[in-house]
Amino acid sequence: MKKHTCPCCKKNKTSKFLVSKKFPYFTTPIKDISKKKIKKKNYLKYFDDLKYSFCKICDHVFLIKSPNFKIIDELYKKFYSYPSAMSGDFLPTRDDAFLNFLKKYLGKNKKKDCSFFEIGCYDGYILYQLKKQGFKNVAGCDPSVGARIAIRHGLNVKNEFFNVSKIKNKYDFIIARHLVEHLDNPLQFLKSLENIINENTKIIIEVPNGEFYLKKGLVEVFSHQHIHLFNKFSMQSLVKDTNFGIEKIKQEGANIYFILSKKKEINKIKKIPLVKRFLKKYHHNLKKIKLILKFYKDKQIIFYGAGGFCCAAIHLYKIDKKIIHRILDSDKNKINKEFLHIDKKIQRNNINLNSDNLAIITSYYTDDILKLIKKKNISKNIMLIHPEIKLKRLK
Ligand SMILES: [Zn+2]
């Protein structure tokens, strides 16, 4: 069913935002054998047109057509692979920024007996750190294999999808990071939390920051998994229809935190035009990328970062996948796997390369990868996409 009503403010003034034909559902590299199996049957069902609309009233960006959740669930259960901070796979910059925010919010005098529940806690890194800070009553759930890592570290985590009726306790803090943008019906989700909260519960939400992406004309955030791109104003419109109010907002670069509580509301958020600015900036970015690639057309082109960002870069920044010489990644779980639609094995970063090539960083962790590329002498010419399209030339 196509949606022409804004899921946040419920107005019918929506318009076309972004379209990409046959965008892959699987943006995670998979094993050879799984790829062969999928290619034998029903290969095409793993691709679908990605169609976003935006609301002219609140600048909320959302998928017009709900994705095929059967395929998305299959992806999360079978193939979802994200490096684990608990296993020491990477430096959890985004998670640490959240913990910093939370620590400041809780202050010094927070009672250690207050309770936390994290929905979609993956490997339990946040819960583990809270426990380390002295909070004893922490719990969570996650449908992916990440939950098993959390359980191995002694955390009270269930390896399952969030189901409010299964939770018997009430919690002082509910944490939902990078979850709400994946939901078909975020309003229903927020309302359902009523069953597991008390009068003073705070609901802490982290989502990609619409204002950040739209102002900069960046599109790496879009995929079938991301049904919504919220901004402050559209989140306020959504929350209006619940018993909650927005108590606090903090923008942290590409992400934004909201703290919701009962009947509290910060001053009314003013709307700023975002989509208009996006369209101008996005076309400028497309041109810039085209120009850089034209200049390096005789060089080998290496992609660094084999995740959803890489797929979005190819499809939404319109980079021809034929130019890919190699795809590298630091995550050991991705090595030797392949994207469903790109026949290149993901390789480690320590392979021998002639550094006279162009490396494109296709990851949110651009700074960390940039350092690595310099250190390992992987390339002298580097194109950054996030948080700005830029060419860097090293000596
Ligand atoms: Zn709206």
C-alpha cells in the first residue's frame, strides 16, 4: 500500500523525494555459498525500488511503500553482521558519544538502583557500560546474533524481537537507539511503551539526524531498512499523538537524541526548511563525485567500508559499480564475503596495493579509516563522502 499521509503530522501534503530502482535489501556481504543459493532461486526478490517521499509540512522523509519485512527479518536473523564493541572488533565512537550524553544527563547523584531496558541492544555494549558504572538493574533484547555476545558477558538480554507483552517489569529508563527509524508504525511503538513504564520513566531515543543529512545533501542513510528520517520538528509532531512530551533534544552530528517523558515538553520547536536545501546540495554532491571520478578514471578505485553505506554510495550517489577494483574492510567477519549484487570479495586492509590509486571511504567511521589508510599507505588519493564530499591528497 502506498502512503500519501505523513506518518508524523498526519497531513496529506507529501511529495516525491528520492527514487532508486532495484535497490538491494541485503546491504551486508554474505558467504559464497549463501549467494549461490540465492542466485539459484528468486534472486530478484532481494531487490526492490527504493521510493521516498517527504512531508511539505514537517520535512519528514519516509518510504512510500513499506519494505518486505519477511526479507528484512531473514536478513537480520541469517546475515546481519555488524562489528561488536564487546568483542573488541572496533572503537565504538557512536556508542561512546551516547554514553557521554547519558552520563551528563543522569548527573552525579543518580540513584544506582534505577532500572534500564534497552530495545535492540545488539551485543549489550551500552548495558555493560551502565553496569560498570554501578547500575545493577539493566536488561535488554535483540533479535540478532549480537544478543548471544551480550549473554556470554553475563548480561540479562533475550535473543528475540521486542514484544511488550512479554516484559513483566516496569523500567525507569527505556533506551531505543537506531530502532525507531526502522519501524513501520513508530506511533504504535511509542504508545506500546506505556505498559512497561512508570510515571517518571524517561524514554531515550537515538535516530539518524535528518537535519544533518538534509542540510548537507547526504544520502548514505537511505535503505529499505530505514523507513523514516526524522528531524526535530517531525519527531515533535509524532510525539504529539502520545502521552509523552519531548523533554530534551541533543544533536550529535549525524545522530540526534530525544528524551521523552510524561506530559513534559520543551519549548515549541521551530521548523526550518530542510528538503529545499537538500535538493540543491545533493545535486552539487553528485556533480562533485562525478568530477573526481572522471579525474581518476585511469586509476584503480578502491572502496573502504563494506556495509550499507557502500551500497547507498553506489546506488544513490550514482557510482558505476564497474569501476570498483577492490572493496576493503577492517571487520574480520566480512572478509571473503560478497555483496549479493557485486562480485568482489571483501578483502582485508593489509593486502599489497600500489598506493597510486583512489580510495573512496564508504563508512560513517571516516576519521578512523582515514588514519588507517595513511598508516598502511593504502592510497595517496582519498575521496571522503561523510560528513562532506571531499578529495584529500597525501604526500
Ligand atoms: Zn509531516
